[in-house]
Amino acid sequence: MLDRPGKMDFSSQNGLVFRHLVLSPTNDSWQAINLPDAHPVAMACEDAAAGILYRRLDGQPAWFDEARTAKIAWSPGMARSPVNAIKKDRLGRIWVGANNGLFLWNGTDLVRQPPTKDGDESVQSLLPGPDGGVWLGSAHHLRRFADGGWSCSLLLSATNAAAGDLADFAPQFANSHGGVWLWHPLKKLLYVSADGKISRPGLAGQQLSGAPLCWLEDQEGNVWLGLNEGGLVRLRPRIFHPLWPDPFGDSPVACSVCEDARGVVWFGGGGRQVWRWEHDAFTSFQPPSGPSFEETKVTPADGGDLWVGTVKNGLLRLHEGKYSRPFAALQIGTVARCLLPDRRGGLWIGSEFGLFHWDDNNGLKAFNPSFARPQANP
């Protein structure tokens, strides 16, 4: 999903992209774009010129513009190699990882970045960080590329005093300090700093349980990690803070986490409760009646409120500790798994009945991307 003023793109499988055009506050439309010969996992990213860089069925990178022309993105004379990863960073730059190196899209061609010193040029995964650096993974190395050069390179088969064998650790989350958190199903968490120093967070007598479901870096630089069956933890380099309330409440699952404009951290669990972390203390918010919740998703709303999306109970709004519904539950269904606030104060909602948009002025609007046009609810 890509967002810029006036436009928002929703990518789907099999190379189909739906572009929502906002022409004015009361005038919008859908545009369906079928990317030619797209791979089922096309990894489509939009560039500054509104073109779309994506992966074709044959693994080659292709660029598609609004004039409906497509071309291979490799520069003339450059050896063509299958593409493994395409990612867009917060600065709008599009990075491409291929078997023959790291490339940066300049709007016309893919520009090869400086080669590595050890000859291992393969890039299997990309993880851009908020500081402008990019972490890259291959079968043998974990590397960081920043400011036009390689700032660190770790051999995954090497043994490290803090981590042991680094093999099978996967990059999960890059923070604003240039570091990256790694995850292993059995060995759990490691932190790698921007200069390649490895540390394992202290567990403070606790054990991690479950796999990562969501990550968030707050305004103070803390990293929050929601775990399947393992609750919520707060991470700092070398420090592990188990912060799930004791007892767990009605579920040990932390499905989502967000931070509002005041710096208050909210998270949704696997049951009926929504939790607030403020002033180093938890407060729970539970509706007095109604169906049970599952997979509770939270995101900030205007005025200090909180949007709460649930499975089995639809969309709710939490205002000063009390829940309400902005509209009848049956208008979108009982499953609200995806929530995205936009820049105009509205809310995009993904449910089992499709895509919806809500704002206080225009109410609820239902979109049917299959026909590339919006439909208003009665």
C-alpha cells in the first residue's frame, strides 16, 4: 500500500493494483491497473513519477507507467538477474535486491550500488530503516548499506560470543538508530547495531514465547514487540522488559500495538480487552456486553480517541474509556482486521465484505475494487 497526496494504491496478488484517486473532498474514483506478466508476489512499489516498479513472472524487474507502457528496468548492457526483493524506504527511494547485487531505482534505470568486498553479491531480502540505511540478507551474510557504502558485514556461519551461530536468524525490524532486531524460532532475539556489534537482550528472569506479530518504535526510541501467545514486551538494546499485565487478562496474545499523539501506547489482545500503557502502568478497557473479541487491532483516532477493529464484533471507537459504534455493525460485517487512518482524519477499513472508508463529514463509503469504482452505502 502506497500513499501520497491525492492518491492511494492497494496492491493485490497476481499483479493487480487498485489506485484510489482523490480529486476533491467529495470527488474520488478507482483505477484498476493490471501489471503485465506480473509475478504472483509482484512486490509493486510506486515511484515519484507515479510509475510502478515490480517483479515479472520470469523474475526480471519491470517498470509500468501511467501511459500503460512497460519495460525491463535493467540498464542497457547490464547483466540481467532475477529479482528477490523490492522495497521502498521512508524517503521514497526504491531498493532492489537481486542475485547480482543491490540496486537503486532512479526513475529511469536501476543503478548498481558499490559491490561488496568478499564477492558475495546476492541479496535475498531487504529491510529499509527509518534512518535511511538498508539491511540486506543473503544465504551467507547480513549487511548494512548506508550513505553510499557498506557500514557492516556479518558472516552468518561465524560463531559470536553473544549470539553463537547466526545462521537462520531473520531480520525483523530496523530502528531509528540504524540497528536491526533479528529473530530465530528457537534462539529468539538478537540486536545488531549499525556498526555490526551483536548483543542479546537480558531476559530479566523471563522467557520469550511465541512468534513476533507486530513491531513499533515509539517517540522515546523504545521498541514494542507483540508476540503470539507471549504478550507484549518493550525492547531497548541489551535490555528486555516484560510488560504484559499480570495476570494476562482474557488472552496472552498481543495482536497489535500503536502510539497516539500524546505518546501513550495502546495494544489489542486476542480477547475482549484493549490495554493502555501510560505512566508505567496498565489500564484495561472492556465493553460491558456483546460478542467476544478476537485479533483486536488498534490505531489512533482524532481527539485522543482510539479505533478498535475486532473479529466477531466489527469496528468500535473508544472515547474517554467508553466504547461506541460510528455506524451499524452490519454495514461492514463483524470482522475488521485492517485499519488505516488517512491524512484527512478519515479511516480505511478492511473487512470480510471488502474495503470501506469512514469520516465524520461524509459517513461510510463502500468500495468494490473489482469494478474499480466506489459505491456508497444506502
